[in-house]
Amino acid sequence: MKNEAMAPAAVRRGAGEVIGAYIALTKPRIIELLLITTLPVMFLAAKGLPDLWLAINTMVFGTLSAGSANALNCYIDRDIDEVMRRTRRRPLARHTVSPKGALTFGVILGAASTLGLALTVNWLAAALSLGAILFYVLFYSMFLKRRTSQNIVWGGIAGCMPVLIGWAGITGGMAWAPVVLFGVVFFWTPPHTWTLAMRYRDDYAAAKVPMLPTVATEATVVKQVIWYTWATVVCSMLLWPVAGTSLFYPAVAAVLGAACLFEVYALRHRLRSGKTGVDLRPMRFFHWSNIYLALLFLAVAIDSLIA
């Protein structure tokens, strides 16, 4: 009994719990969002159904790439995650995975994803994937996040890279169409993240992370959210002339954009009506922005099949 009590926690836990903890390090919900932007771009690049195995390999090794970046981010942010209520249940914060284990896991995933893309897709896709990992880990997680309120603006570039990777995976090159969609995700990321940070402002403040809502007034944050939302919608419409889509895509993009703008101006209306904090309901826009991006990229895929 004494030896059992002294056994390491990782030994006492079942294999299923350990595997689940390592999977949680990859932040599966974030990966889902990244894959939503990857696959439709492959349809656009192929002007229809992409090669099955090329698409599967790009998605599988792209998943490993995103998982690597997220696991390494968890390793770097383990002190922050213990402070913030929203992240206290992450594996490193709960000590269900050791820091060394998380670091090793992240590096292995990164190496496997880069090598896998290089061997089964092409070297450009592999280079873009590796660049995204390094950018997210070194530039955003280690440098920007704790130093500037513009952290997510520039750090969000890593989240835009799956668009380029998907295109490169099919064509082996680059074009203006994926650059436009890169811009959509780039402009979409700040308002999406800032409305989440408005809801968890106290968490970020306690962790001393200078997200915009922790260092600026709610009026300033909402104004920035409006500007970036407008930029997202305008950029989304540029795909029509650049990629030569059918009328289906711009029609859907216009409707989705109008709905997104309605939500952001509803947020401003609540602010001007005297609402503040949780009563502003910033998570309403946050959740809608997820739906907006998913449906917009679904429209890209459908248009590629019918154009």
C-alpha cells in the first residue's frame, strides 16, 4: 500500500486518461476550426473535388501540425493557464501531463507533420506548416502574447496559414485567391478573440496578459471589433473577382457578412444603452463569428463544385 501511494500520478492513472490528457494538449476544438478553413481551399484550388489521398494527407498532417503548435503553446503558457479560470482544466495546469512530456510531445508532432507533408504532399506545404508552428510558438506565445495588446493581431497570422497550406497542397504553388482568404481569417481573428477576452477580462488581467480588453475601455474594444469586422466582410467579397467564382459565393458571403455586421452593431447598441461586462453579451458575437467563418468557407467549397 505504501509503494502504491508513492507511485507517480502518471503511473496510477489509466492509459485512457493519459491519452486523453495528451489529446487535450492539442486543443481539438481549435484544430476543428483550422481544418474548416483548409479543406474548402483545396476544393477551390482543384476547381472541384481534390485528389482524395492528397486531401487526406494534407488534413492528417495539418492536424498534427496544429496539434504541435497548440501543445507547445500549452507548455509555454502553463503558468498562465493555472491562473485563468477558463484554462485551469488544461492538462499542464492540472498536472496530468508533465512539462517535459508536453514539450516532447509537441516537438514529435511538429517533426512528424513536417516530414509527413514533405513526403506525401510537397515541400512547400511542409515549409508553410513548419513556419506556422515556429511563428505561433516563438513569435506569438513567447514574445507577443505577454508584451502587447496587439498580440492577437499579428499572432493570428499562424491561424491563417492553413489556407495557404491547403492551396499549396493541391497546386504546389501560390496564387491571389488563397491570399484573399488568408486576409479573411487575418481580419476575422482579432474581433473573434477580443469578444472572448471581453468575457474573460478578469482572467487575462489576473494572468497579466495585455489582451486589448484588459488595457482599453469597452468602447475602444467595440470600435476595434467593428472596424475589423468590416475589413473581414469586405475582404471576403474580393474572392469573387479574384477567383472567378459563380454568383453563389458572393450571394452567400453578402448575407453572412450582413448578419455578422448586424451582430457587431447590436453589441455597440448594448454598450450605448449602458450595458457593461457580462451584460454586453460579447460571447454572442464570439459564437456567431465561428458560425460565420464555417459557413463562408463551406460556401467556397460548394461554389467550387457548381461553378
